[in-house]
Amino acid sequence: MSEVKKITGKIKEFRDDRDWLQFHDPKNMAVSIVLEASELLEHFQWKTREEVDEYIEKNGEAVQDEIADVAVYLFELADNLGIDLIDAMEKKLKKNEAKYPIEKSRGSNKKYNQL
């Protein structure tokens, strides 16, 4: 069994033990992903790169928890919608490779339509 299937099974067991599936419709799951991502972003707000490095040394577990919250909701949403997350990511990477060819995008922060 893949690691993705194992963790998705644990997420579903946690959810189902609490009878929360009734609240985990796609809209609410997407909202939850954004909310957790915002909580992650809050750790970095107004900090310089140096301040972020220092902050992570002292608060790495809190940042890790927020990253995990985003991932948990994302994995469950994909599962609820019948999306193979690994396959979806591989397909998206192929699309991104076409949109951002190395010879045009290397070292550039421009969007694909500006390269």
C-alpha cells in the first residue's frame, strides 16, 4: 500500500470516527484549505528572510503543524472527489514543463505568458 493511501486512510478514519463527513463537502474542504494556508502564511507575515530563518528555528513545529493541516484537507478533498492526487500532480508537472521551458524560465520569476 502506498504512503498516500495509508495516510488518506488514517485521515478518513479520524474523520469518520467523529462523524464529520457530513461537514466535509467540497466547498467547505476548499475553504478549510485556504484558512489553513492563511494560518501558515501568518507565520511569515512581515518577516525578512533572515527573520524567517530564525523564526523557523524557534517555531518549526507550529509551522509544520500548519503545513500538515493544509495537506490533510487537500488529501481528503482529493479522495472525496475521486482524484488520484499523485497522478494529478504528475499531470500538472507535465503541463508546467510545457508552460515553463527551461531555456526560457531558468532563473526567471515571470509568469509563463510573459516569458
